[in-house]
Amino acid sequence: MKINVKKTLIMLMLSMTMPNFGHALDLDATVDDEIRKNYNPNQLIEDAGLKDSALEKNLKSTEPDEMLPELPNITNSTKSSDVKSGNTISAPVTPPVAKKLGNIKIHKWTSFDVVSTAAISDWQKKGTKVRFKLKQNKYGKTYVIPGSTVFLGEIVESHQPQITCNGGLVAIEIYGMIYKGQTIPIKGYITRADDKKIFLNNIKGDRTYLKTTWKKGNWGRTLFGKMFNLTVNLGGDGSTFILSPFPLAYGTICVGANTLISPICAFFSKGGHVSIPANSNFRIKLTDDAYID
């Protein structure tokens, strides 16, 4: 019974000195190196009182390095993260730099007084390119746009005069500006054309319905005037006095009929053309911010 206790004690001591494979990754490599350096199986046998026993022979035949397992290769990397108390601290991420839009900012709703470089009319088709030149220097808080700067436009809608006395139409969209040799994209529209204020970017020809209606009634009014004069002349002569009412009645009937028919005739007539000569005054207004390098 005494021998069994000693053996049990030795086995227990050996199990405590042997490393645990399940936690090998958690051990410090310096501790295992210290154990290997100071490990002496002969001293262990003498302390346990197992001199000349079978266990002594078994321990002597085993080298210390063969009894201990090989330590895992632990790589210490601190390039991308540091480990503190089991938590991983990621390296700081540099935020992306915002794209620089330009050194000069021209705010939307800024207006430019320009002149056309060529004639503009409703005969020009959709997609036709047009150009304007700045009349004089445009001063802002942080910039100066020199005179003669070119603005680029495109006709986005166009039609000739239509019935109901509807005039022609030209709509121009401003898409660019040539500033010191570089083309700057901008967005704008026309607010004045040929010194006339326009609405919704539509340069329209004259709507001539009322004018045409009055013009179509000229025949009846002219005839009535002639018949009236004839009635007066007939009434002045006693021999023809009896005939004097008839010209007046005829003239009255004709002018009345012509007055009723003239609005219908005007409905099928066309309005005025859009025709603006070169070097006419225009005004451009931006609908979005513009940036210049």
C-alpha cells in the first residue's frame, strides 16, 4: 500500500509538469524554455525516494527534450493591430479626401448680360448650336469673368408659326462657358431676348389672333363706309332720295356678316415668326452652381 501511494504521487507530479496540449497556444514560450533548462529527472527520483526502481530506469532512458512536446510557432505581428486584454484594436482608417470642385464658385441664379453672335430664328432646327458673348466684365465676390467670354447654347425646341395665330417658338438651353481657353460646364436658360422679357425659357413669335381678327373685318367696314357715303349722296338729290336707304342697308348687312366671320377666319391663320438678328441683347441666368479651376 505504501508503494502505491508513492507511485500515485509521482504520476501526479508528472502530470502537473507535463504541458497541456489543449492550451498550448496560451503558454508563454519563455516559461517552457525555463522548464527545459532546469528539468532534472535524477533529482526528481532522489527526492521521491525511488532510487534503483523501474521508474528510475525508464526516466533515465528518456531525454528531457523528448518528454516535452514541441512548442508551437507563435508569430508576433503588430503591423495592422495590437492585442490588449484579448481585444483587437484595428489600425486607424484615413477618411477619403473630398474631391475639389474648383477654385471659383459662381452661385446659381447669377445673371449675365450677353449679345448673340448670329441670328436666331424659328427656322433653325432642334439641336442647332448658338453662341453668346459677355458684353462687359462680370464681377463677383471672389472672381472676375472677363468681357467677350463665350457662352454656349443649344436649341432644344423649335417650331414655326401655327394656326390659331400661334407664333413660332425657340427654346435655348445654356450648357457651357469658354473661360480663358477652357470649357466650363454650366446650366442656364434665357430670361430676356432682344430686350424683351420672356417666360419659361420660350422665345415666342407674336400671337396675332386679335390683330388678325381685326384685319379680317376690314372688308366689311370698308364696304359699309362706301355704302354710307352713297346713301348720303342719294339722299341729297330729290330724284334719288327714295333709293338712299338701300345702300345703307346693304352696307350694314355686309359689315355685320363680316364681323361674325372674321374670328373664324382668324382661327385658321398663323402667328408671327421668331427672327432675332445678330448682336441682339440677351440675358442668361444660371440654374445650378458653376465651378472654375
